[in-house]
Amino acid sequence: MEQRFKSHNKLAKKGWTVKYRPWQIIYTESFLQKKDAQKREKQLKSAKGRKWIWSLIEKKIGEGLISA
């Protein structure tokens, strides 16, 4: 994960991730099985999952833990 964020925040020169720098980790989940991680990723990419993600971001902003 550390390398992935380094590439998003420092190494990338163009693309979608560059436009929205800096990226911050505010929540993580771990899975023992790849299939379980893929299932969760699919859930998070659904409309309901995206709504949950935005509510988490708004909560963290409200708590002053991340900047808007």
C-alpha cells in the first residue's frame, strides 16, 4: 500500500490520480482470501458503497482528521 500511495502522490506525471493529490489513507480493511477482498471491492464500488465511503470522508473532515 505504501508503494501504491507513493506512485499516486509523487511519481505519477499525468492521469486521474494526479488531478486529486494528495491522496490520504483514512480507512483500511484486510482479508485473508483474495475472493473476499474482491467481493468487498465490488460492494464499495456500488452506489450504496460509494455513499458509505462519502459519509466516512465527511465524518473524518468534520472531526478534523483530514482536510477537504
